[in-house]
Amino acid sequence: MKHLVTALVLVCISITLHAQRTVGVLTHDASRTYKGYTLLAPITSTMTYLIDNDGQVVNVWKANNPTGQVAMLLDDGSLLRTAAPQSQSMQGGGAGGMVELYSWSGERLWQYTHLSSTARAHHDVEVLPNGNLLMLVWESHTREEAVAQGRLSNRLTENALWSERVIEVKRTGSTSGDIVWSWSSWDHMIQDVDPAKPNYGVVSEHPERIDINAGGTRSDWLHANSVRYNATRDEVMISIHNLNEIWIISRKTGDIAYRYGNPMNYKCGTLQNQVLFGQHDARWLSDTRVMMFNNGNGRFGGNGSSVDEIDLPLNEDGTYRRTPASAFMPAVPIVAYPATISTRFYAQNISGATRLPNGNTLSCLGPSGVFVESTPEGDEVWRYVNPVGMNGIASQGQIPRNNMVFKTYRYGEDHPAVKGRNLTPRGRLEEGPLSVSDVVERADVTYELDVVNDRAVIINNHGQHIEITCYDLRGAFLGTVHDGHLNAGRHIVDVPSATIVLKMRYRQ
């Protein structure tokens, strides 16, 4: 009986501990996950974190502005991120205005701003093979300009109409860049309401152009949210959220060579032919197949998200096959995950998915800050809940608030960005600075923190080896500022901006 009671107590403790796990790693099947490091850029934070599969932080970057949705590592280990400086210009979901590049150690290498009263960079960025960047830009046109182009006045509920521009930026100085190529949706419109106005024609005969009267009536009627480049085909793919479509644009001709998701937009289908619902993160899997995160908000049969794939309908000469006056094929996408669509896997907005080298899929359920890695067979093998919200970092057992993440990336152990780097685990975000192991407070070492000048005065009573690490108010690790012998005396060390806590490790 005694053994039975002990076993029951252990079971109860196990259940209690599991019930309290609300953030960080919730599921981890180490034998089937893709081993690597996941980049985490919370929307409400200025911090970007790189974590291992156990949720341990291995690197941190701090910026001055919140993320403008997306962050990624380049092969040299630098961090490329979009940023959202404070501005009243062209406010909308996904607003950015700036792109920044940081070294692995956190030094800002480049900052490029594209923000004015009538133009604002937003959402995503793509690195081209030549090192240049593709960026998405909103451009605002007046009500009068829109009507002159053929927009029906009763389809303008606001005093402006935004078009989408894709720009290619070549990095020049530390805060500058040159636009060397661009494409604008404004130059590829069609309308069938007024023969006296520009671009009049039969919409169903010109799917390569955009019906200026399609979609909704708000200023941001298109709302691109991702951009990707295919070097082999010299094509740019963008996801047009508000039209429930992806477009593949030929850089050679400037036309929309292929579009998919909602053929009503070019009057070659009905409501029943719509298959994308507020999608995000359209990606090339190969020259013949693409993938996107289909949010499924308003989906027929009920809300539910899915990771969808389509095989592109290509002719032998590489052009896109389409029967005149018909929708582009295929009729329906291949659902890669999950097997059953329901609200159990659902993100009404933002979000994304990437295909990992081992065939697994890493999905980001953006509004809830949840990452899910699934196998090709549909098994969930890793789940992580972002603990970083608008009001700080949630502790284990707490429910995080406003912990949205736009999308995420996983970098394998042999990826050039992380290969040869110091990837020592530094503690889990949700555990804060007290999780740092072997921390011992000593009376013979004191410090004074100068938060204005980002420095600390260390007073050491006798020479010894000291490792000094820094943390912000939320307990996030900011960096190691000293790891070596420190002579007796007074020393000044620079610390990262936002440092609130210093912790010391002592070694013999």
C-alpha cells in the first residue's frame, strides 16, 4: 500500500507540473524534430532571440524599434530585420518603414528607411542572389487619382487608395540604399466600367492585369504580406491578402504571369472557386511547386488554417498553362498539414510556414505566438509558445498576452549562419535571470549601473576571474560583457542598452 500511495503522489505531481507548463517548449520529440535553432522576433518587442530546440536562448539582438514583422539570419550570421518606427503615416497592419542589419554580436551595420506621407515599406523582405533586397511598399493615391484610373467612387469608403510596389534596394552607405528596380500594381490595372478612362478592357481576357474594382473598399484593398524571388525563372511571388490570391510576376515583362486563390478577381470563377482565405507567407518549394499558409478565416465549412501546396501548371516552354476565359489551375491545393481542418489549428491573421530540410514543416500560428513542427505524416513533434508579450515575459504557469509572432525560421546545426558560433545555452526566456546557473552573490564585488551612458562601474576587492552577464527588466539575456581575470580595483565596462541586472560568475 505504501508503494501505491507513493506512485499516486508522483503521478499527481507529474500532472500538476504538466498543467502548469503554459509557455516555452510544450512538446519535443527529439528523435523526429529537425535539430537546429529557431529565430523568434515578437511583434511587440525590440528584441530578437535565437533559441535551441529545448527553448534555451543562444543569442539575442536588441534594436531601438519594434520589429516590422519579420527577421531572418543571413549566411554570415548577421540578422536582417524589418522595423516599425513611430509614425502617423499610412498606418495599417504590418506597417514597417525600415530595414536593419545587425552583426552576430549585435552591432548595427546598416539601416535603410523607406517612409513618407505617401509611401511606407511593410511586412516582408527578400534577399536576392546579388545581395540586394526586395521590399514591399504601400503607395497612397488620392481619391481623385483613383477615380481617374477607373475606380468606382462608391467603392472608395476612405479618401485614398493604396497600391503595392516591390522595390529592389542596393545597399550603399550605413544608412542609405539605391532603388535599382521596381514594379507597381498601379501600372498594371484594368477596368471595364468607363471606356473613356485608362486601361479599359475585358477583365476575364486579361488575368495579367488587376481589376481596379475588385476586392474591398478600404484604402488598403490589396495588402501584400510576403515577397519571394525565384532566380531560375526570374519571377517574384507576392501574397495579396485582401484579394485572397498569390501573384507570380515576371520581372522580364512586368505582367502577372500566374495567379491563384480566387479567380473571381479576374472574373473567371465564382465564390465556390475560392480556395485561399487571407493567406500569408507564400514560398517557392521548387521551380514547379509553391507553398503558403492558408489562414482559413471565413473558409467554407468553418474557420481553420492549413499549410497548402500547389503544383504550378507549366507548359514545356516554361509559360503558365491556362484555358482562355478559365481560372488558373489547379482547382484545389494539396493540404500538407493538418489532416483535418478545424479551429484546433487556426490563426485568423499573420502566421506562416517553412519546409525544413528533413521534410518536416515548421508552422507559426501568429496571433497566439505558437510554433508547431510537424512531420510529413502529420505528427506534431515540437510545440513552442512565445512567452514575450507587450507587458514583458510570462513566467511558466502564466498565460502570455499580446505575444504575436509574424513568422519564424529554423536554422540547422550546419547552417552557415550558426556554424562555428558560440551557441552556449543561456537560459529559457520564461525563467528569467534567476535561471542562470552557478550565480553567487559576493560581498567583495559590487557594481553601480549607469543606465544613461550604458556602462557599469565594477568594484573588485581582490583579483579574480569573473564572468559578467547582463539582463533587461524582463529578465532577457542581453550579453556577456566580461569573462576573464579582473584585477582588484575600480573598472568601467560598457553594457548593452536596457541593461537592468548584472550577474556575476566566479571561477578559480
